[in-house]
Amino acid sequence: MNAFLSSGILLAALLGVPLFLVILAGAALGFHSSDIDLMVLPIELYRLTESSVLMALPLFAFAGFLLGEAKTADRLVRVSMAALGWMPGGMMIIGLMTCAFFTMLTGGSGVTIVALGALLLPALRAAGYPEPFSLGLITTSGSLGLLLPPAIPLLLYGIIAQQMDIVAVDVADLFIAGIVPALIMILALYFYGLWANRRAPAPTQKFIPKELWLAFLESKWELGIPVLVLGGVLSGWLVLSEAAAATALYVLIIEVFVYKDIKFGQLVGIMRKSMVMVGGILLILGVALSFTNFLVDAQVPEKIFDMVLDLFQSKWSFLLFLNVFLLALGAILDIFAALIIMVPLILPVALHYGVDPVHLGIIFVANMQIGYFTPPVGMNLFIASYRFNKPISELYVATLPFMVVLMLVVLLITYVPQLSLWLID
């Protein structure tokens, strides 16, 4: 009977039944097979509500959706051009920095491609960069900000790790740990771009202090958001949930009353869209944690560890396997679903190998952001294909060099933990 039900659950997953229902059915079947009362499922959902950090998730998401609907992208492009346009490869570094900062603010990789693509692609082409290079740059840069605070993937990783009660993981540490790896990724792509376009044109514009000052004045309110989050948390004035509430209120005020990009009538729709996304994450998270409890009761993590230990004797070989696995996972699963499903399985195994849980979070998100544009089904590839009206095969070719560069950076981040941990030690 259990085998029949298991086959039914697998068939439901293949037919596209919502992920939270598939996980819930698997958890219910597992507990039932172990003669455990199914009341454990709603109890686990209730336990999730006790996390104070969880309050930050909908607030940061709402702030991100507000920024995505406003003209933040235009202002960021202007200030980036004024500050960086004089550099060698000026338009290229403008694209990298603007995409990273916009993704950091909105939390959405695909949103960045949609919002900035129409601005950056013509600008890169006008500056003399080949179309394949320009397409690859924008498609890959869309996920660069996922390691920068207030990064929702890192926040979600922290929530999951805290709910497992096996190790203490401070979300503020995760935010700080992601800064250096993200900057290394941006610089690596910049230097690759300089080499790939060594016969490219001169800088796009002269440095004009007045234009930089005017662009800064125009975008100063949005540029202050990371300062508000990190400054509030690191100073001890605000806990993370309070920082999230302050950020949401701050963004609401500047976009509605200062910039006036968003009308009162739009707020309800923006709230609805952001909370639908958060609700989906919370549903999956709740049932996944219930399923994790069953896996722990069934000693699945220990069995996985024994199996992995037979295959990989050292921490370094395990980390190499982990990178390959996460890269493949990122190409087929959304980053939020991958975090919710895999962190409870991977974290106990990684701890056995002596991997720092904060370092593991950086490795996980860094791999998943590359997965966004990993063929054949990376999400950003399809978004860029639709946004720029280009064949998906053209995007495969355009992003391949950027993917190789970022994979090398991920290996560096993986095998030199201090790049992530030195700011929090």
C-alpha cells in the first residue's frame, strides 16, 4: 500500500502538482508509516510562527516589490554612469554594479533583467560591446546581488538552519559574510570583460563631478537602504525583524511620498503580489520542516552521511561534490524551493565534515545564483530570451564564458573559507 501511495506522490510531482502538496503528502505518508500521529504536521507549522526572524521575510519582500515597481532602475543607472562611466570598460562595470545593486534591493534576479534590460542592452551596444557579450553580461549579472544584504535567500537559509536546532546561525553573520564573495564575483566578471574586449572603445564618458552630485542627490534615498539595514543590525539598535520593518516603512515613504513613483491605488496590488510570493515560500517551508522531522526520525541524514563518507573521505572532496550537486540543482529548481528542500539534508552532513554553517550558506547561494543561467533550464535564460526576443540557444552561448568565470570564483570561495568568514571572526 505504501509503495502504491509513494508512486502516486511521485506521479503527482511529475504532473506539476504544487510542490508544497507533494512534500506534505510525503511527510504525511512517512509519519503514517511510522505510526506517528499526523497532528505533528500542524504542530510543525505552528512552531514555525515562533521564529522572530521569520517576520523579516514578508517585510523585506514587500520593500523589494515596491522598489521593483518604482523607477529605481533608472536612478541607479544614472548614478552608476556618473560614478563609473570614466573607467576602462565603464559601461560594463556600470551594468555589473547596477544589476547587482538592483537585485540586492529587490531580491529578484529575473526582475533585474526585465527592469534593466531595456536600459543596459542598448547602452552596452552603443558603447561598442558585441551583442553576445552584452546579452551574456545582463543575463548573468541579474543574480549577482543575491549574496548582498538584505539577501532574501540568505535570510531564508538562516531561518531554516535555526529551525533545525542543531547549530546557531546568525542571519546578520550571513549578510556580512556574503559581501566579499559578491564583490569578488563582480570584479572577476569585470576583469574578464576587460580581457574579452581588450580592443573595445574608450570609456563611455568623462568624469563630471556635477553630474555625479546631481545623480547622487536623485538616488540618495535608495542608496541609503543597505546602510539602514546593516547599520541598524550591526550597531545593535535594531534586531533583524525591526530592521526589516524600518526598511519596509522607509521604502514605502520614499517611493510614495518622496519620489512619488507609486500611487496609493497601486499599493494593494503590490502588497498582494509580494504576499503571494511569501505565502508560497511559507507553505513550502512549513511542510518541508515537517518532512525534515520525519527524515530525522528515520535517521535519513545519518544514512546520507554514511553514504557520502564512503564516497568522499575528505572535507575538500565533499565540497567539490557539493558544488557540482548544487549547480545542477540550481538549474532545475527555484532558489527558494532548493533552499527549503535541501538545506535540512545538506547541513547535518556538512557539519560532520567540519564546514562552517555560515560558509555553507554562502556556498549554497553562490552556486544557486549560477544555476539561474545554467543550461538547459536556468530561469534567467528564459527570462532573457523573452525580454530580448532572442533564441534560447543564443543565450546559452552568450552566458557560457561568464558561467565559467563565476564557477572558478565559487571554487575559490569554497576552498578559501576566510573570504566569507574574516569579517565575522
